[in-house]
Amino acid sequence: MDLVLLNVAYAVYTASSIFSSIVRLRIVLLIATVLFIAYGVVADSFSLILWNVPFGVLHVYKLYELWNEHRLNTRIGENDAYRTLLFPSLSRVDFERLWSSGAQQTVSADSVLVAAGEHPTHVHLIVDGEAEVRTADRAIRLGRLSLVGEMSLLRGLPASASVAATVPTTTHAWEQGQLVALWEEHGAIREAFLLLIGRDLITKLD
């Protein structure tokens, strides 16, 4: 039995060289590793088990990483228009990292997105509907694809004006702390988001 396991393990290990797909290669190497461990158990070879367990864990971890990246890629098409319009410099995977870190929410008319004098907890991107910046002497309309709460994020200060929805409005909202953490980990996402803030500010000033 032990020789059968050993020979099958070597056969599977050798067969792994014919696969060009990294996923299939990892799966076959994992199978071979499991067979080597089984042989070590049957043959009472502790050193063989000890050497192959870390390899097995590594293959499982790498397969998880590949699956996770595949999952991100399969979700990209749903929001690819936003990537093209707002974050054209981002790769599809980086865009999905950014987009999936936020969440859509819908608020009713007159709901306050940002209150003057308070530090906003979220940065909002209006994806449907509209909002209004309300100051003591004027009101500024914010339409689709406008940002809300971004200046407080950059300045680290409370909002200088209130922003409220004027109709039922859907936003894609990022929690500020999570967004900053994402920026620190992925420089390309930070640069792309700052470019969006710059373009949005120019639009608001026009």
C-alpha cells in the first residue's frame, strides 16, 4: 500500500508539468502533496509529513488567492461604466477593490447626507437623483456623479455646509476610515480618487 501511494504521488507530481494553467497546476500539486502526506502516514515517515504539510498549506492559500481574484474579475462587468467614466486609470481589479469597499444606499427627499458643523462619516457618489449644498445665502445643486463629503475627508475638518437630497437619491458611499485605509494600501486607487475629487471640484466651481 505504501509503495502504491508513493508511486501514484510521483506520477501525479510528474503529470503537473503538462499543465499551463496556474490553477490546474496548483490543484495537481496539491493532490500530489496530499498523496505524499498519506504515504508518510502509512510509512510512518514523520519528516516526509513535516516537509509536505507547509507545501499543502501554501498551495491552498495560493488557490484561495486565485479564486478571490477570479471572483473580483467576474463582478467587474456590472460596474464597468463607472470605471470608464470616473476611474479610467485604474485596472479592473483595482477598480473592483475600490467599488466593492463601498455600498449603495437610497435616501428619501430632504434626507441630510452631510450636516454643517459635523464631520461626515462617509464620502458619497451620487449615482441617481440629486442633492443640494445649502449655505446661509445660497444653494448649489449637485447632480449625478457628484461627490459629497469629500472636502471633509481631505481637510480632516467638519463640513462647512449641509448637503441634502432634493429627490429620492441613490449614492455609492464609502466609510471614510475604510477609504483612507484602502488609499494607504493601494497608491493607484488613492491617485485615481484624488483625480476624481479634483475634476468634481472644478465642475462645482463652474
